[in-house]
Amino acid sequence: MKKVRILLVAIVAVMLVFVSCSKIDEDAVNPNGGIDKVNIFNGSYVVKNGNGLTMKSSNLDVTQITWTMLAINSPYYPAAERPLALVKGKECITGLDANNWWSADGNNPVTFPIQPGVYSNLTPDEDLQLIAETKNAQGEVVYLAIKSFNPDANSFPLNMNGFQLGDKDYVDVSDIAAMAGSQYFTIKADFDVYPVNIEATKWKVYPIDAVTGIGTEFGWSDIVYDAANKVHYSVNIPVTSTPTEIYNSLAGKIMGNVTVTISESAHSGASASSVSLTKAAAGPGEGATFVVSSGKTGTFDSQTITWHNTPITMTTIPFVFE
């Protein structure tokens, strides 16, 4: 009779393992190749975006978040899908909760309203990379968050930081506009914009430490820009006391240099002339106001704007985005 009871206990124990794919201690044999299925965590994820900054890009009225879970170098997916594969439940026991969720169309990627802002799922115990794209009503990505992790080495909810994409820059010629004779000036700014390549930014591996299991979080320097498709801009700058916005978009960033050219038309015996000033564009995660200034009081004390004692200069005032 003892043997029978022992056998019944053993049978019940095996059944418990297979009843729910959400059990953290789940482990079973994969009949396809003999690879063990992974344990499952009740994972939850929260993304904190850039504090509602208004100094960058055009439409920050976010309405939705698209979440994408990728498996990193997972043996459950074909070699052609590595190093990153969309989690589709192949690492979970067929027919159970986690497998059903991840294998269903529309569940990865999945889009939810901006509120309540917490994403929960049955998270497979393997090296993963989670992407959160916070979008406006037009479907443009305003904030991007990416984090690699292993559930064994992290606690939940797992917090992520969303960084604002795009760029916003100004040219300030108020000092020049205040000069006597400024009505003879025309000013323009020339620069190149590199498009943000969101797909390339998302689909690169953010490494996980093999010993600690701690992953890497996306930062400004990880943004991939499409230099081959750069666009040149030439923007006319009104000679006024109000700074002129020269670029404002979620889709790209000014790269290289910004060149401001001031041209003076011929007048009162003075010949036409011009001067060009160049400054490096703002760095990762920054926009800038390019301030053009001079100690010169007007055009009347020199024939041209290429002055000897008080040259026009350009400085950069960066502002940082989150």
C-alpha cells in the first residue's frame, strides 16, 4: 500500500509541473531536440519617459506604448533568427498559458494605451531584450526605451528609462539685429540632418553580463543614424531679436557642423561681402541655440562685415533632453 501511495504522489507531482506555464519552478523536456523548456516568471515592466520636456521635437502628446520582447541567442529559435528573435513561446510548454500568449498573433509586439503604464506578462527565463516605444497619436516614436536582462538576476517590476528622440535647434542673431545698418544683412544657416534609424537601434544586441546576468540599458550613444540618407538644409534666418528655430523633428538629428553665413549687400559706398561661421552640432541627447554676436556697433564704422577688431563670433548653448 505504501508503494501505491508513493506512486500516486509521484504522478500528482508531475501533473503539477505541467498544469500551468506560469509556475516559476516549471521545467520540462522539449521533445524536439531534448532541450529543457524554460522556467516562467510573472514579469512586470514600467517605463519612465523624459519628464514631459517641451524643448524638443514637435508632438509630445503621447498616447500609446508598443512593447516588444526579444530573445537573445536563444536555442529555441532558428539560427537565422539569432542573435535576436521575437519571443513566440517556443521556449514554453506547448499548449500552456505562456506558450499560448506568446504564440498568438498581435501579442508581440503589443500596443497598449499610455495608462496605466505597466506591462505584465509571463516572462520566459532566458536572456531577453525589451523595447518600449512611446508614441504620439500619429504613431511617431517620441520616447524609446530598450533594456536587456535575465529574469533570474532582476526583480520586478523592471524599470526602464525612455529617451526622447529627434532634435530641436535655434539660431539667435539678436545681437546682430540690434546693430545699426542691420537692414543690409541677410543670414542663413546650413547643416545636415541624419535620419534616426529606429529599427537598427532596436535590433542590435544590448549585452548581458555572463556572470551577473545584469544587462545593458539603451542610451543616447546607442541611437543609430542613417548617414547614407542625410538631408541638407539651408534655412533663412530673419534678422530679428527672436531666436529662429532651424530644426524641430522626432525623425532626425543635426550632425556635423552648423554654418551660419551673414551677407551684407552693397550700400553707401560699401561693397557687398559675407562671412561664414561654423560650430559643431550639439552632442547626443542635446539640442542647441547657436548665438551669433559681435561687439561691433554698426556697419557705419567699417566698409564690410569682416571686421578686424570686433569679429562676429558664434557660440553654442546646449540644452539637454531626457
